Amino acid sequence: MANLLSEKAATVLEFMQANAKADLTAAAIAEETGIEKKSITGVINGLQKKGFVIREVVEGQKDKLIRLTAEGAVQDPYAPKPEKTDE
């Protein structure tokens, strides 16, 4: 059975959950998780679409901070994709 998140997205979500109190930028997440900077935007976009993270503008900071949502904080990064039902 396939997972809800890609391997990279699960890695990012797991890292963010472990560092929930840290001020994380996309560049910092890429560096800490070993995901290429050119890939991290797409990974974060996917997590944002699912409602697991938000981008936050912080005055005086050049880069947006990536923050977990309440749902993202409790989401199992390796949860299986829900089965489709024929309704």
C-alpha cells in the first residue's frame, strides 16, 4: 500500500515535528534533511496543500518561516494513503 506522503515529504514532516519550536526556513530544512534546495519548494508546497504546514512572513526576516499546522503536528509521516471507496 502506498504512503500518503512521498519519501521526501515524510522526511521533512518528521524533521519539522522533531524541531517544532525552531524557526525553520526552506533552506534550513533542505540543509538539515539532505534534500536538494531545488526540490524543497515542491515538497513544502505539497505539505502546504495537504494542510500540514504554512508559510509565515516574519517582519525583519528575508525568508518565510515554515511552520507546522495543528494537523501537521500530529500527522504520522508514514501513514498509508486512504483507500478509495466507491460511493
